[in-house]
Amino acid sequence: MLDNWKCRMCGSRAYQFNPRSMRLACSECRSPISTAEEMKAKVQLEKTLAFAKQHLHVGNYSECRNLVLPLLDQYPADKRVYLMLLACSTKGYTDLHITDDEIRCEAAEYWDKLERLRCVNNAMIDYARRIRKRTNDETSKKRRKHIAALLCTCFLLLIFIAAGQPFLIVCGFIATSIVLWRIGKVVFTSLFKEPTRNSTYSNSNPFL
Ligand SMILES: [Zn+2]
């Protein structure tokens, strides 16, 4: 197949297909052989990635995504492809609350691939940390609101009791019960909610 081929590393003329790297390689030293087609495809890949990087740099996330997405099938183990797609989905790691379910699912998948490729970088870890902080802040805010509502209704109930108005006392009891029921529901749900991986691992997938 390759006429007059000679290994540049060891000088051997024998080569074979390596199923692990999916490439032709020297039979002696296992150096991969780059054919003209492979070189052409490699140059095209680098060109596309460089172009996509420019789009990413200026915030053209959909343009970058459209360029990189077709590469997934051709290079399923290239971490750069997943890193760029994740950066597009998260708008450069700035969107801490992805509302579009489809984009969120895609981001979860890209994160998972990067975990499998052992390519979780500092930008991703920092992004996951900021998402967790935002979630915790929202939970604290909700808790404070519940406590404030409970205190207000209790205060009103006390005023109604002091005023000695039976109708108002009943209304106060109903309002207090509703607030207590709502708080109890939140507490009950959190007790039986399965702990997410986010609470355990600092670099875990924040979209799961
Ligand atoms: Zn060789």
C-alpha cells in the first residue's frame, strides 16, 4: 500500500494497522504513519478549531457550535471538541442558569465526555463551584423568606388573640398552619431528596 515507505524513527520498512490508535504504525517501534489523507484531515481539523476559537473568543457561540459539532463524529476522543462545545453551551462559562433543557442536556453530555477523557480543567471546576454557590444562595434566600413569613403570621396571630376577635384568631391559625405546612414540605423534601454528586465532588458534573 505504501510504496518505498521507511520508518523515520527506526528505519524499518514493515508496518501494520494499530486497532487501538486506528492508524497505520511501524511494526518495530509503533510510530504512527501519517498518510497524505491523514495529514490533510489533520490540517483541516486544526483550521476548523482555530476558526471556531476565534468565534468563541468574540462570543459567537452558535457560529462556533455549528463549526465544531460536525467534528464530533470524526474525532470522538478529541478533548478540544468537547471543551469548545461546552464553552458554547455555557456561553464561555458565564451562564450559571441554563434554562433551555436541550442545551443543558448537551452540556451535561459534553461534561461527561470530558470526565471520561480525564480533561476536567480549572475553568470547569470554577464554573461548577459558582453554580453550586448560586444554588446554595437561592436555597438560603428561600429559607429566609419562609422564616420571615412564619414570624409575621405568628405576630399577627398574637395580635388577633390579644384583640379577642374569634374570627380573626381562626384566620390567624389558618394562615400559620399554611406557612408551617409549606415550611414542613420544603424540609421534608430536602430530607428525602437523594444527595447529588455536586455536594460530594467539587469537580462533578453540575448539570446532573
Ligand atoms: Zn519504526
